[in-house]
Amino acid sequence: MIAESIGLHNVRQGAVLKPSVGNKLLNSLGMACLLVCLSNTLAAETTKDSALWAGGLFLFDRENGLNYSLEYQIRLNDHMSSLSSHFLEFTGYRKTTPSLLLYGAYRYTRRTDHDENRLVIGGFWDLTKTISPAWNDPDRFKAVLQIGYQHDFDVEFDDELMDSNSIRWILVGSKPVTDIITPFFIAGVLTSWNEAYNFGVDKIRLGGGISWKMTERSRLRCQYIFERAYFMTPEKKTNIIWLRYEAILGK
């Protein structure tokens, strides 16, 4: 995130306010600032939580044709004390250019009170392959942009079930520091629209972690994510610990 500060430096030299006028102006400005801060506080009322996401992803890598993966994940919320959901996701991948990988996915999610289904289509774009002449270097900095459209069936918004459409934007940057450890950062925005909300920012996610290479064909990803959800009443901030085991099968 980029934090910006705005200062006022346009007061003319030699301009002097009379004491009574100055005091009234300062009091008025102080009251206005207090009202603005109070209104912002009330408008930005949020709840806070912490969550644990854990699971595994198995990638079936083929020399030719379509690659695919299967992922299972379980999610705990209420400060990691209760089951929120668990899902099974099937994804197919097709590399079209050295920098672009297209994908499509289906996810079945089981929540405590209802089931959800999701269809996704999108792509992974390796930005560094087009901007860096040394992209063949395995130790290079790598930036990947993921863009995808998803349609969710019977997802819950403000205690009501409805279909929802979303566009997901995720940027991941990484650079190996050893043969087995690769730190990375992640920044993502989910824009959505449905019967309850017009098109807008649904969720923002920021975080980072490390990828630990366990064997030549497996690794463990450990990451922290800060998530802010806007499409709920009240809005919600969540600190997430995400653990995922990944294995490559085939070939």
C-alpha cells in the first residue's frame, strides 16, 4: 500500500489574522475535522477476525496437451476456532505463449449451512519474461499477474444466497534467496457485482511468505495475508495464515 500525506503550504508570507478572526477560524476548522473523523469512523465500522487456511495441491504435469491440478483446502475462522468451509477445486492449464498460461477451474465448496459452486476462467501473465532480458536465470526476480473472471452460484451476501460475478486481480513477486527458500509477496483485488451490490471492490488482500522446496517435486508454501472485505455489513478485516503443500505428479 502507498500512504500519502497532504500538507497545506500556500499561506502568503506576511498575511496575519486578527486574534478574534483567527480563533473563530481555528475553532471552525477543529470542529469540521472532528465531524469528518467521526463520520469516517462510523462509516468504516468493521469487525476483526483471524483465520487458518490449510490444504494441498497436486499438479499433474504432462509434456504435451493440457495440464491439470486438484486442490483441497480447509478454512477455520472465529480466530481459528471453528470450521468455516472446505473445498475441492479442479483446474486445467494451457500454455499459449512463453509468457501466458491460460486456465479454467471448477470449485465445490461445502459450508456449514449451504453448498457453493464456482466457475473460473483466466490467465497467468509472467511480466518478467517480457521486461527482463535475463528471464532464463532461475534466480531472477519474477512477477506474475493473474487475472480471472469467476461466477459463483448461491454465495452468501448479508445473510442472503445469490449468484455473483467477480474479476480477480493478483500480483505475485518472488526471488529465490537459496536453493530451497523463495520469499514472495502478494497483492490482490476482487471486484464483484450481484443483486445486493453494484460493481465495486469486494475484497483486498495483501501479504507475503516463503516457499520451501522439500524435494525436486514438492514444496511447502507458508504465507500471511491481510484481507479486508467490503461487501458485507459490517465490513470485516481478517488476518490469515495460509499453509499449502504442493506436489508435481506425472512426467
